[in-house]
Amino acid sequence: MSDRATQKADNADKRAAHLAQMKKKKRGGVPGNRNARRERAVLGPHLKDREQVVKLTGFSYPYLLEAMKEGRFPRARRWGNRNVWLSAEVEQWMASLPLSPLTNVNADPAEKETA
């Protein structure tokens, strides 16, 4: 085999090894790899993590932090190295929000028909 053919075969092997390594990184990497995507622990149905609370409430996390400091939102609890909220407390907070006023609603249905 010529030097050129050997070089092409080596380059193909290097490419294949590189692609295999990239696939491994996409799947979460090898243990101990700092750049590997961390597997998220599955929370029970009674706990909500930060992303879930932000999505559920529609408020940004900095707003929720300020509200927790002021006592206007339930405080988070530590679970390992993460903040979690009890679902019941978040739902209770949401239920305690003031009702929206009804506007453009007439009390008398007869007036609605004549309008």
C-alpha cells in the first residue's frame, strides 16, 4: 500500500473516532466528564423545580426570588444542590391571587339585548 493510501486510511479512522466521540458526548458523555450533560433527577409529583415553577407561574426567576424575599411567594426548599417547591404551596399561592375584575359585563340581560 502506498503512503498516500495509508494516510487516507488513517484520516478515515481519525474521522470515525471523532464522530464516535461526538455521539458519546451527545448522549451524556462518560462518567467524570465535566462537559457531559447532567442527568436530571426525576422529581416526585409533589415537588416542582425552578423551570417548572417559572413555567407554571409565568414569572421570571429573578421576580420569584424577590417575591420570596418579601414573603409574597412560597420559599424554596433545598433538595440536594437544587431548589424545589412543594406543589401544594405553589398551587395555594396561585389560588390566593386576586380575581380579575369583570369589565364590560352588564348585570341586566335586557340591557344587553337593546344595545
